[in-house]
Amino acid sequence: MQMKRSVLLGMLAVCLFTAGTVSAQNKTGFIAVDEVVQLMPEYKKSMGEMAQFDSALQINYAETVKELNRQDSMYKADSSKMSLAVRTANREKMKKLFADLQGYEQSYQQQMQQKQEELMAPVAQKAQALIQEVAKANGYTYVFRKEALLVSPEADDLAPLVKKKLGVTGATAPVKVPGKSN
């Protein structure tokens, strides 16, 4: 019984020592996720698509303004020659165009936000996978979002490793942040 207890205590001590050693080997890092996203080729492509989408919306708006101005000019020039029914129909068309222009700003913002989410979601997912891959390959147990840290133990900045993985020049070894432990 005494021997079983000694063996059990010995095994418990080994487990506790091993657990302490494993936790001491945890590598902690951080990264600015937005910077990673902006380095990715897919980001540049998405921003180009956003610019084209914005341009198309702006052209649509300009055409609507042009059509409203054209109808207004025609109405002012010819309204005395028009029947009451035609004048009323033309006024209703112009009211609709004017309402379209008034709702354009809200619609524009919603469409741009929706398009940005549609284009950027795959880029963000790919950036997340890239960060996880780099962290795993370099033995990092924890990687925090740089923007979220106010105070933290010393950690490595994984940005240079991610840049290297992406083939971006200026990639170097992880940078230690003073006052933070590894």
C-alpha cells in the first residue's frame, strides 16, 4: 500500500512537472490582422472591384440627375402646350426621379457595405488561415490581435513571418516587443 502510494505520488509529480514544462514552452505572438489583409494580392483585387462598383453606382446617379434635369427642362418649356393629364404624368415621373435621388445616399451606403462584405469575407478567411499556418509552422501556441492588446506579456510580432510567407520584401525574424515575455 505504501509502495502504491509512493508510485502514485511519483507519477503525479512527473505529470505536474511535465505540465509545467509544456506550459513554459508556449510561444505567444501577436499580429495586426488588418495589415496582413492589406498585404494580400486578393485585397488589391477586391479594392479594384470595389472601385469599379462605386464608379458604376456614381454613373447611375449622374444619369438619374441628368434625366431629372432633362424632364424638368422639357416640362418648363412645354407645360403650357400639354394637357392636364400629360402634365400630371410628367410631374409624377419627376417626383419619382427626385425620390430616387433622395434615397440614393442610403441605398449607396448599403450597397457599398454589402459589396465590401461580399468581397472581403474570403480575403479575411484566407488571412486567418495564413496566420494560423504561420503560427503552427513556427510553434506559436497563442497569437493575439495586436489591435486588441493594451497590456500583455512579451510576445513576438508574426508580421515578418507572414510577409515572408506571402513573399513580401522586408520580411525578417519575429520582432520582440519590450516588456513582453515569451
